[in-house]
Amino acid sequence: MNDNGYTKIERYNPETLEKLAYHYKEILDLLGEDSSREGLLDTPMRVAKAMQFFTHGYDEDPVQILRSATFHEDYKQMVIVKEIEIYSLCEHHMVPMVGKAHVAYIPNGKIVGISKIPRVVECFARRLQVQERLTKQIKECIQDTLNPLGVAVVIEAQHLCMSMRGVQKQNSVTTTSDFTGAFLRKETREEFLHLISVKLS
């Protein structure tokens, strides 16, 4: 523990770390670098640890995350958690896509602890992804686990594969959406889209 009372806890698979670090050392040399120079000596292991962290969603169960804090409650109005930060890796180039998710559901006798919605988003985001699949996975997990009257998911993200290479369009934003149940009705969907677009004072 350091002076401010914060303890950093990191969990890695040692065998996987060693294998990843070995291959990243090879990659550095293939790129024309000298992996034995001072500034790069620890880089393969640092990258190995970073990649395990970036993809730790494979080791988590989003269904269990929701089930761990589900409560019976007679509430049937819209519940929205918006502007959930997303950091993921595009599976095509393994470079970041960064953005925000807006998630809503209408309970049907069961509610879930609010913090579990961002945790489900994080679980799926911390895998190699495409934005379309990420949107669908979040929607299906909440729908199948909670059986609500409806689920809505909207994701807005910037893809560095478009900004740093390819068409090199720095300001483009990709939006995806998916809906079930009550959110298939125009008026319910429009209420959700309105609420995620406004700032409540």
C-alpha cells in the first residue's frame, strides 16, 4: 500500500505473460527495433501485461455480474445509465475504439444494481470487438438475464483504425443501436433517445 492508501492489484496469468512477452520481443525486432536497447528492455513484458488487461473481459461472466445484484421491485418505468465510457480493441487491427454507451431497460418485476450495467458493458468491451457485435451482446445479455419489458443500447465511438490509418478521418464517430420489446415502439424509443441527448440540470 502506498502513502495515499491505494493498493494496486493486478492479476495476470504468468504462463501467458511469458509467451506474450516473447512474441512481442520478436515483433519489436521484426519492426527494425533493437529489443535489447535500454528503453525497450521491459517493453515486451509491459505490453504483455497491457494486452491481458485490455482483454480481461474474456475471464468475466456478464450474466453472473447481473445476477449478483438482482432484486424484486414493482417498478416499470425506464431505467437509463448513459455515457458509460468504453475502451475496446477493434478485432481487425487491434487498435483502440473509444466512446460511450447508453443503456436502458424497463423492469418487469426485477431491477439490477445500477453499477452492474457499466460492468456488463466493460466485460464485453474488454474483448476484441466490432462495435455492432458489442451493441448486440450488451442488449442480449440484459434481455436474457433480467427478462425486462425492453432493452435499448446506443454506442457512439471513434475508431483509431480510421483515424490513424486507412481513410485517416480524425473526427468521424460511428453510432450503433439495438432495441428489444417496448423500445421497438416509436414513442418509447424516442423518449430514450431524447433523454440520452439532453443534459439534466
